[in-house]
Amino acid sequence: MNQVIFKRVAILSLSEKKAFTFNFSEGLNFIHGTNDTGKSSLIKSLYFCLGGDLRLDDSWKKQEIITKLTLAYQDEIINFIRKSSYFVVTVHKNGVKKSEKIFSKVSELTSEIQNLFGFNLLLALKKNKETIIANPASYYFPFYIDQDDGWSNVLDSFNGLKMYVDWQKNALQYHSGIKPKEYYALNGEQKILALKISELEQEAELIRKTKLRFEKYFENISFDIDVNFYLNKIDYFIKQCEELEQQERAYRLKAMNLYSRRNILSDLIFSIENERADSSGNTSEEDDISFALKKYDINKNKVALFSQKASLYDEKSKVDEQLMTIRSKLLEHAEMSDHIKSMLNNVHGNFSIKEIIDSEAYKSAALAFEEQLSEIREKINALALEKAVLDTKIKTFNNVKRTRIINDYFLSMLNRAQVKLHLPITEKGGVINYKALTTGKTGSRSPRAIFAYHYALLMTIKKYSTLPILPIVIDSPKQQDLDDELTEQLIQFCLDDLAEVSQVIIGAVKPEKNMVGYHSINLVKKFSLLQPEAFSEVYQEVVPQFNAMFRHLN
């Protein structure tokens, strides 16, 4: 049978250093306990450990609870460990560890539930219409009735499902087989494609509006300027200016050297002429022989210097001529530079730099707009083609005949439960008519009607769904002061009929007489579900593994 069985639960309180364990039978299990004995906390812990968020007491949350739930599915043993929003999932096959993973939130656990059990219901979020794999509670909800809300509002035992669009309708069609998982997989793809197309259409509309605003801004600008012609002219003028600057620097350097040489020559000539004047003015006579010799050497040098004077004058004259030539060249360069500036001004006079920029911006932007719109149109067409193919495939799952057959079977199972629970027979109704079938009942009829609906839904799931059947967990079926006779009939219905569907775990205030002999636990101590003597064993079983995986996560 394609069925999941709960094998064992272990609960640990780190703050109180207490623990609890319980082994389930594969058939019926009864958990007895009056208020404040921990019965509901134990029952809630089962699907909570699997990622189904439930309404837990604040006092329970403050105890740093770690829960471990062991499941058997096909030939695998699966352990779930949960602490707050963290999960460790370990899979063993034939005694060998197959996988071990840690998840930091329920949304991450969703993919593991999909891998383990094939659950892949896709639902759309209300806030942004994004289609995602539904969280685990949308898999568990037919199998669990919580005493807080499950008996007053059908299908309302879990938190976090109202964030989806029409989650009840879609989930019920998925579970019952009216719309198989292939339909929802395709439907999810279809919604994703539709969302992508919508986003692309919005993007295209934004580009079109931007293009219109852009064209309006440029409507008074002439865009027939041959920009390349003017740019080539400017490039030529700039090149000419660069060449003139290089030549001018060379001339100025040469001029500096010539001026330096000219100054040297002028100093030499000046020295020679001054030496001659000094020499002609000296008439003193010297009698000392050494002085006469020294004077002889000086006069000899003077003669040599006077002989160079003519050549120095010639060299100075040539330097002056070269300087004149350089001055002339620099003047020519200045005239050329002014001419180039004049031509640049003429070019600038024909058009402004802003006009060039506007012209080029308009041409580039107009081309970019068209390219973007063309690209978006191509993407939309491709996605539309994909969507058309999906539409055709989806239509094959809208099987009216199959829907009628499944709803007829559901109604027959509902009538069966109504008879045994002493409720009026319903002549019409289908899987998705959960509100009409369960509301408007007074007294004890309301919870019995909800119970009958769950039974009919579970029987339909068992017959038509391809998903594995999960354990049925019911907290306190004796609701609204149900009398002893009706309570006995309800429990007997669980023993005879509900047990046909799957493993059953029922919480009750006290043992009824027809519960005797079945696997059970009786909780009698107030506020004492967890016991200190079990702490050490459960701690060693759970905490080292969780901590090792937690360190790996970080």
C-alpha cells in the first residue's frame, strides 16, 4: 500500500531538561488525557515536526522544544527533527543512510517533501500572483483535525495557507484526483508563462511611452546634419594645431639656444674691447725683470684676442640672422593658428555641439527603442506559442466525465458516513463543496458533519489520488457535548471505517468503552508530558545529530 506510517515520536525540552517518547502501532492509536496533561501538545507535535505550522501554546514554545518523528514509507525509514524553524531530514534504506539534509525554514523543506512523497501542488500567492510549490500543510490538511479550529471551520487546522489564491479548491481537486498532479504542474507552468508575457507587455508599453516622450522633446530639431563631415573637419584642424605646436616648441628651443650663444659672443667681444682700452691707458714703467716677462705674456694674449674679434663679429651676425628667421617663423605660426581658429569658428557657426549631441542621441535612441521593442515582441511570440501548447495539454485533464465519477464516489462515501453518524442525507455535493456540506449545522451536528466530510474526502483520496496516504490524526472527536451514545458510534465509525483508510491516531479526554484493547497511552499528570528521566536518552539521540548538521549549515 502507498502509505506513510508514524513509527515513533520523541520530544525534548532543552530549557527544562525533560523528554518524552512514544511508539505508534500501524493501526489504531489512542492518546488519552484531560486538559493540561499535554495530550494536544503531543498530537500537534506530529505534523508540526513535518513542517505543518499549528497553533502551539506560548508556554510550549518557550521550552526550546526539539521534536523527532520517525516515519516508515515503502522500504525507507525517514527521520524528521525540528527545532523552531530548522529541520533535519535523514533517510535510511535497508539500514544504510541514504541522505541527510538540513533546512532553515518551511519554504526550503517544501522541496524535500516533494522529493520524498511526490507532492508538487502549485499554488498562486495572493500578494504577487507568483506560482510556487505549496507548503507542506497543503499536503497534510485532509489528514488532520485540530481541536482548536478543525472542528468549527473545516480544513482550517493549519496556519499559513490563506496566503494562496483559492487554496482549498485547488488543493481539494489535486488530492481527490479531479485535477491530477500533472495538471497542476502544467497549470503552474502556464501561470509562469502568463506572468512573463504580462511583464514583457508592461515593459514594451513603458518603452513605447518613453519613446513618445523622447520624440516630443526632439520634435523641433533638424536631424539632417552630416556629423561625420564636420567631425572629419575638426579632426583635420586639431591635427594641424598639434603639428604647429610641435614646430613652435622646436623653434622656441632653437631660439633659446641662439640667444644663449649670442650672449656669449657679446660678452667675449665686450671683454676684448675693454681689454684693449685698459691696455692703451697703462703708461707706467716697470724695472723688475719678472714683471716685464709677465707683461709680455699678457700682451701676447691680447694680440691673439684681437685677432678673434673679426670672427666673433661674423658669428654674432649669423646668430642674429637666425634669430630673425625664427621670429618670422613664429609670426607665421601665430597667423596660421589664428586662421585655424577662424575655420573652427566657421564650423561651429554652421551647427552647435548640442545639435550634434541631440542628433546623435536621437538616432541612437530611436534605433535602440525599435531594437528593444522588436526583441520583446519576439520573446512574447515565443512565450505565447509555449502557452498555446500548454493550453492544449491542460485541456486533456479537464475531464468532465472523470470529475463526475469522482464526485459521485465522494457523495456516496459522504452519505455512508452521514448514515452512521445519524446526520441528514445530502443528495447533492462534491469535493469542493466543503462549506455547504459542513456549515449551518447546530449543536453536535456541525463537528459530525465535518468528520463525515473528512471521511468522504479521505476515501476519495485513497481511491483516486497517486500520493501516499498519510496517518489520520484527530484531536478530541467528542465535540459540542456529544452524548455517550453518539460518541460511541463516532468511535466505532473510526474503528470500522476510518481505519480502512490509513493509520489512525486519536486524542480523547478519557477512554471510551470501545477503545479498550487498542494501542494507547494515558496521560494523567498535569503539566507533565515531558519527564526528566527520559532526557538523557533522548538528548543523545537527537541533539548531537542536530548540532552537527547545524554547524554544517553555518
